[in-house]
Amino acid sequence: MSYLVKNYNRKKLSFKKGKGSYLYSTKGSKYLDFCSGIAVNSLGHSNPTLIKALNSQAKKIWHVSNAFNIPEGEELAKKLVKKTFADFVMFQNSGTEATEAAIKVARRYFYSIGKPKKNRILCVKNSFHGRTIAAIYASGSKKMTEGFGPKVDGFDHFSFGDHLDLKKSINKNTAAIMVEPIMGEGGIKVIPDWCLKDLRKLCNKKKILLILDEVQCGVGRTGDFFAFEKSKVKPDIVPIAKGIGGGFPIGAVLMTKKVAKAMIPGTHGSTFGGNPLAMKIGSTVIDIVGKKSFLNKVKKNSNYFHKELIKIKENYPKIIKDIRGRGFLIGLQLYKDQTNFIKNLMKNKLLTIRAAENVIRILPPLNVKKNEINEALKIINKVCKKYKQ
Ligand SMILES: *Cc1c(COP(=O)(O)O)cnc(C)c1O
């Protein structure tokens, strides 16, 4: 008997420990974890440097109120600002809190410059920005919002890739466009660099803000610190979460000085957001993941993975439709439902996770070893060989 609410369809598999890219089940099996808690365990399990940081901070101080200065938070914010487009950072505890806070910042900015009616957020239909009441209506997915009415107003939607629809959906009350540079839950769909560039131009022309949701694709996942960096655009607001804590819940909103000015005392807050324990761990993750040499290795190893996956696709053109994504945010798209394929991978001790459009998401830890990639390739090959769709 489980006393947990049944809002998840959980697999009958539990783990007692993890080490690097591997998870060990309670029944004694060893799994290659290419799910990484959905792009969260960026440095794998039981990373010694993270354990050390956590233990040493745990002995000093865990939590104090944001009513006081928190040096550990100042330190992490400084690191993020030095590394990115941002001038200021606001800490949260999760991805959905970060996207909601991003929306608040955009609205408050226009309010602060005397344009309170400019408050609508334009998003991609069937995107994913989290599960709070506002975030599900931002995502514009029927499945996620069903039964949770009344509808939260203030969000408009356009279809992914439909530039005409995008232009038509902007009106005089649009405050911001919010998109994921690479749609995670939506099926690892990449917005091409030239599209991001055009999106920035469009926002400039219409005097609206650009929010790039990097909760899943950010913090080194693609081989760049942020997925949008390749396009060279400068966003106004970027919510992040998942990978930054390496498994510890942390969210953050990065923003420019222009919009940060609107966030005066009392406009937003969080009891837990930015506490010393979280900040020390986040700081340690950034020290490692933010290094150029680390990111270059992510690029090199993930390029190899992509190339080998494309070879498998060419060998099984009737099963695999597409290999998508960038870096270690990989989507293996099947022609038909992927449920059985994922089950077969799991039987062969490789953990992956589904996404929309028959996609199997492959999200290894960023410090995965080449021989572990080879092990995964072998399993994927084996499953393809025996696969009947
Ligand atoms: C996971 C995710 C969120 C929500 O993050 P939570 O920590 O689950 O609240 C928001 N946006 C994107 C793009 C995500 O992938």
C-alpha cells in the first residue's frame, strides 16, 4: 500500500544508491542513468566535490531569512553575472517558481514604466514552463490545464515554427515572448539560431521583452553554458533550475539591469529561495560546469554520441525517425509510440525518459565518460535489433 497520491505513474523500480553515471537498485541491479533525474544530476550521483561542499556548509549554516544578507548567495549571483548576459539574479527553489518569477518581472517592468496594460505573455502552444496554476496556462496545453479552471488570463499562444502565427499573436498589450530555446518536455525541438535572432529583432521592434526558459536546456546541458549563446542573442530574462543544483533544488531568474530596476523591496520573495546551503551547492556546480574546458568536453563527447546515434538511425530507418537536440539534451524520435522501446532499454539497464512526439529523451550526466556512452550505444543498438513495433 502506498500513501502517496497517484499523480505519477511510477515504475516498480527503486534505488538505494548512485555513483557517477550509475544507479543501483534495491534489488541489486546496476543501471546506466541517462535520465539524470530529468537533466538535474548534472555531475552524476554522489559527486565527491558536491558531497564535500554540502557537508562543509551543513556544519556551518543551512538557512537564514532573506531579511538578512546571505554571502553564499552573493557569491553565486556574482558568478552567474560574470558568466552570462545577466546583471542581476533572483533565487528560487524550482523551475516553475523561476518561470513564474520571470513573468512577474516582465509585468512589473512595464508597470514600473507606466504601461500596466502591457502585461500579456506570448508562449508556444504545448510548451512546458512548469506546473503552478499560472505556468500550466502559460504552457497552453489542454492536458495540463484540464480540470484546473478557471483559466488564468494573460497568456497568448502561437504554434511552434509558425512565424506568421507568431506575428499575428503579438498585440499592443504583449509584454514578453517566453520560449524554451530547446523544448524539453515538448520533444527536444530546437529553435534554430536564426529564429532566435529574428525573435530578438521582433521583440526590439515591438518593444517587448524576451524571456528564454533555460530550466532544462541551460547550465551546460548543450555544451554551452546557455543554449541560446550559440545564436548570440541577448535575452532580457532567463529562468533556470534543474541542472544548477546538481540534485539540490535551486531555481533562479537571471535578468538585465533594465528590468531588475522594477523589482523594488516587497515586490517578490521566497522563504527558502537562496538559502546558504542551496547557494553553496549551486556555487560548486557552477565552478565545475562553468569552466570552458568542462564545456568543451561536453561538446566533444556529445558530438560523438550524436554521430553514433545517427549511425544507428541509418541502420534502423524504419524504427528511428530522427535524432534531435544539442549537446547532452538528446531526443531519439521513433515513428511510433516509444513506451515499449523505453521499457526495453530499461530491461537492458539503460534509463531514459519520454518526451512528446514519440521522443525518448537521453540526458546523461554532463561528466559522463566515453566508455559509458559506448555502453549506452550498445544497448540502444541491441534494443533496435530485437525491436518489433
Ligand atoms: C522542468 C521545467 C520547468 C519546471 O521546473 P520544476 O522544477 O519541475 O518546477 C519549467 N520549464 C522547463 C523548460 C522545464 O523543463
